Amino acid sequence: MMDSITVGANIRMTEAVTGDYPVGSTATILYIDEMDNVFIEWSDGKLSKFSDKQVIHGFEKITPKYSAPIQEHIERITHYEKIMDRVQALDSNSPEHKKLLGELSAYYISDAWKRDFAADEAGLLPKDLKRGVLSEDGIYNLLEETSTD
């Protein structure tokens, strides 16, 4: 069961709402009219119309799943984002600050950073992923600010 209907969402039928397609069939929500009719396009390109209630109770949104390599990029970027946030919050003279800054520096010059950057440039990462560590100046500026303290 869905909690909301969003134009552009990919959906999967979970209950027999129509005899034309089996449960498990997928579609994309195209349009919602002023009478709350929901127009969808099935994966085979055919169009159908349902009430908003039929869609809410008979379909589920398909959550995108990322391949293992993309998931690895996301996890690594998220890890270094947390480190970057922590470094910015710490006193620059603390031992933890220096240790974490070393980790960021090692990441910045690594092949992993280059692969993460390339994945971002190719549009493979989720749009809502925090990615300050991938800005070409983000870590560099942090390293420079710290070296001048």
C-alpha cells in the first residue's frame, strides 16, 4: 500500500486491480486529473486509468536499488562526509582533528576518491547524497586551512 501518489513514480501492482496485467506488473504514474483519476503507463507502453484509491491500495512504489559497486561509493562517501563534518567541528590542535584530517588527506589522494568523483560526474549517485568531500576544493581547502593554523 502506498502513502502518497507522485507523478513520475515507478510502481508495482500488489493486488489484482485489473485483469489486464498480473500482480507484480510495473508502471509509471503519468498524470493525476482534477477528479483524482491516476493515469499510468505500463512497462509495455500501454496506458491505464485508476482511481487514486485503487492506486494507493493496489500498488507500491518501487524503491530504486543500487548495484553493489554504487552502494560501495555511497557508503564510502557517507563515511568521509561524517569525518569531514567531525574535523570541522573539532579544535584544530586536538589529536583527533589531526588523525581525522590524515584520513581525509589519504582519501583525497586515493584511487577511491577518483572513482567516487567519476561516479558522481557520470550521474550514478543519488541526487540527495551529501557529497562535499567530492568537491575538488572541499578537502583541499580544509587541509590548507589547517596547515596555516
